[in-house]
Amino acid sequence: MHIRRIYDLYLQLTLRALEILGVSAFGQYNIYHRHQHLLNLVRHRNTRTKDHELLPDGLPIPPPQLIFLVAGGYDKETFYSGGAQGAECIKGVLKKNGLDINKFESILDFGCGCGRILRHWKTLSGPKIFGSDYNPPLVKWCQKSLPFAEIKQNMPSAKLDYENDKFDFIYVISVFTHLSEKLQDFWIDELTRVLKPGGYLLITVHGTTRFHQLWPEARQEYESGQLVVIKPENSGTNLCATFHPEAYMREWLCQKLTIVDFVPGGAKDADQDVFLLQKPKKDNRKTARAEREK
């Protein structure tokens, strides 16, 4: 029997035993993800990246440990095809709303990791490509291996090293899905700061395609429009999982921006919802804050 089938059977039996013993759904959720991590480690035993090996785009393959950090697995083909699918999903949402990615002057991949999606912009003819991530090994690899883009390291909760109103388009794939509410509020403001008036911000979130993963109490919170954050003390890592109801996005997180489009499950590579936002051409953020403080 294949090792995956054996492991899946073992996991099912383990979760069933925990349910019988009265372990909470939250506890089962944590154990499930720990088991998935162990399974990936077992698979990694036979994973090797040859020196100077290239992917179909002619760019280098990140080391397996970096692939795992951004993709949750070690398979290089899955890493590449998932990134290609993610890039196509981004272009598809833009095209649906009358936008051509080649028409932008500057694009920022915030949370670029080791270039899972960013590498697929190598052939773009128009915009200049930028990337930002807080993980030094990921940034260092991108700087060395993706020379067509300008990559910088950002801090987890400090201003980006970019001037105001710099980018036409910023996309943020599976980043807000791992942030506490406090950090989300900080980053939505900071990304809006470096976005040009009239520019576009694309964010993916755990929403309609993921809320079934929640245990009943958390699902009830989600369905009432509340943000659900698992392990907020681990904000900024994959141990923190955040679930965003549409109502929360519209009424709170995105309230300073115009929602151009909402695409449930639109990020097919990440199985996440997509929000395409636009910064008002006249920045009314200070006025909005002043009105709320009255």
C-alpha cells in the first residue's frame, strides 16, 4: 500500500479516536496540521534539487526548505504549476474588470516568498516588478535568482521602504490569512499608503471555500460576520490561520478602499477568495478617520 494511503488511514483513525475521547475540534485541527507537516517531511526524504537545475521558465528552483515555507510541500512541479495558476488567476480577475497587467507601470508582490508567483512576470513587457517579504532567506534567494525584479525585506510591523503613491498594482496572496487583526489593520493602511491614487490592490483570504474547516463555535462566529483568528500569538507564521467573512471585509478591513470585485474561490491555486480593491483617486482616509472620531 502506498505510504500516503497508509498515513491517511492512520490520520483518520487518530482523529476518530480523539473525537471519541472528547478532544475539541480545535485540538483536532492542530493535530491534523501537525500530521500533514510530518507527511511532507517523509516525502522530503527523496526530494533533491540538482545544482543549476531550472524550471520550464528558465529560472532556478528554490531549495526544498524554501518551497515548503511558501507552498506547504516540497514538490517542485507543484510549486511551479501552482504559481503559474496563481499568476493566471490574477490576470483573469484584472481582465474581468477591464484591466491589463501589462499596462501598469509598477507592481508589488507583497509577501513574495521565494517568487512562487512573481517568477511568472519575467516576460511582462510593461511594468517594473517589485517584491517584498519579511523572511531573510526567501528575500536573499529572490535577490540572487530573480534578477528581473527588485526585492526588499520588510519588517513584520514597520513601514515599507517605499515612498507614498508608488505602485499601480499590489497583490497580496495568502498573507492576510496568517495575520492577527491588529497586524491586518496596520498592513491595509501601509499598503494603501504606497498605492497610487486610483491604483489597485488584490488580496486573497480564507473565506467561502475554507470556512467549513472551522469547528462549530468558530463557524458560528464566521457566519455572524466576525473575523476568526486561530493562534493570533503566532501572527505572521503558518501556525496562525485567519478566516475572513465577506461582511467583515466590506464593513471593516476594506472600508477605506473601493471594492471593485469579490470573487469567491477566485484564487484557485490557494483555494481562497479574492477581493480586488481600488484606492480612491482623492485620498479620503484622514477625512474618514476624523469623521469616525467625532
